[in-house]
Amino acid sequence: MSAVNTDNAAASKPRRGGFWLRLRRWLGTIAWGAYRGDNPGILIGAMIVIIAIFAYVLRDTGFMSAVNLLSIVRVSATITIMSIAIVFVLCAGEIDLSIAAIVPVAALITALLLSWGYNYVLAALIGILFGAGVGFLNGLAVVFFKIPSFVVTLGSMGIMQGLAQIVTNASTVSIANDDFFFWFGGGSVGAVPILAFWSLGALIIGSVILSKTAIGRRVLATGANAAAARFSGIRTGRVKVGVLTASGAAGGLAGVLYDGQYAAANFTIGANDLLSVISAAIIGGAALEGGKGTVLGAVVASLLVGTLNNALVLVGFGAPEQVMVQGVIIVAAVVVSSRPGRRTRWQWLTALEEAEHDQSKK
């Protein structure tokens, strides 16, 4: 009996040792990422620092109240969804400047269909498909005409901005459908807004696709080295059309969610979200040169941007100051993410990796 207990104790030691070894290695990797300049490694720390500073400065304003924090999650939901789509576009080595301009057009189309008596699911689906169609056309122009995505989507942005005013002659369209209002942004489950579940769903789906599927690997390979990806059998043209189509669909979904959130649509709704969306994607670690990005990083970054905007409003800053701050954040994020990272790894982290490798052999 004692021999059995001894064997069990001996067998449990490596498992406990392996757990602590993996934990130390994980913490070491995060610390190394912060030191080397990998944005996702420092996002959580930056979030905590910013919240702590503003929590102290705004301690008498209800900044840290549950109501305000849930409001930040609700307001950030559309930014979160669009930033996840932009992560895929950036990972594929492209850019989409039209995603926020799709938002008001999709919102107005959906609102008009609802006012004409369409079923709310069908109206929402048509709004999303409109965005996907715009993204698909952007992708075709990039792939078949070899036009840089920056130029194509910049042109699409102008077209969408004009179309948003033409659709309803710059007037507001109200929405009275209660079911639509609940499922697409206006409702809540208990104290948690429906938009939080949309964000959570986008996070799960985006993370799984990018990190766990062949689609995600093809996207990353296309952005890292398109020529090598084509040589290995990846149809990079399809990948680029696909990510731009998904980006357009995300813009359409954001427009539908804005409809549900405000129970109305006009040509200005969500049209100024582009800077926040790009900020979240870049701060979250997506590389402008392609081949690198994380969905979780973009989600945390979108909450960071939302928290910062909320705090600036409470401090008394207006929209111009908020835009200026976001511009500074983008420049800082690009500078940090472009650091070459040629420093030698910490010796103790390398030793931990070797120890874990030896542990796995036993």
C-alpha cells in the first residue's frame, strides 16, 4: 500500500512541477512580449493602468459604476465587431477604409425595409448582404484589376458616404419593430445588454477561425508572403476577396445593430467609426504589413478605446479632442509594433523552455 502511495506521489510531482513550469513560461512570454514591443502582451496592463488613473480622477462621477461599464461594453460592440473583421483584412496584407462608410447605408436600407413591412430577420439579412456585396466588389477590384486596396476602399468610402444621403434624401428613418429593437441592439438579458452577446459571439467565432482553422492559416500566410503562399497552393486571390467580403458584411451588421440600438437610422450613424476601428485593430497587434494579428487583442483594444473615449467625455473633452487622442494612439501603436525586436531573449526564459522540453520527455 505504501509503495502505491509512493508511486502516486512521485507521479504527481512532475504534474505539479509541469504546471508551475508552464505558468512561469507563460508569464515570461507575456513579459518578453511587452519588452520586445508586441502589443497584445501589454494591452491588459495598459487597460488596467488607464482605468486606474481615470477611476481616481473621476471617482465622483460614477466612472467605475456597473451602469457605466456596461454602457462602455454596449457602445463598443459595433467597434469590436468591425475591428475583428479588420484584423482579418490586415492579416491578409490589405486594408479596408470603407467599412465604416457601409454602416449608415446598411442601417438606412434595413430601416426602410422595416418601415415597408418586411420581416425583421429578412430586413437585417438584406442589410448585412448589402455590406457583403460592397466588400465583394472591393475584393474583385483588388484581385482582378491589381488596384491597391487602399485606393479601392477609399473610393468605395466616398461612394457610400454619398449614397447614404441619397437613399433617404438625408432624412431620418424611425424603427418601431419591437422584436428587431430587442434582438439587434436595444434589448438586454438582465443587466447585460444584447450587444455584449454579439461581441462575445464575434470574439469566439473570429478567434476560432483565425487561430484554429485552415482558413485562418491561409489568411496569415497570404499576408506574410503572398508569393510563397501561392507557391504552396493557397489561392491568395480568393483569400483577399473573402476577407474584404467579410469586412463589408461586418460593416453591414454594425449598421443593423445601430438600428436596434437607436431605433432610428440616418446618414451620419456610425460614419465616424473608422478611426476607432483601425485603432483597435492596430493596438491589438495587427501588423500593417500583414501576416500578424489577434482577435482577442482587437477586442481588448476596442474596449480600451471605448473606455478612454468614455473617460474623455466625463472629463469634458469634445469630439475633436477624442479624435486627436485616437490619432496619437494609432501613431504610438504603429511605432511600438514596428520595433525590430532583435534583442536576445532572457536567459531564464530560454532555460524554462528547455526545462519544459526535458520534463515532457520523462
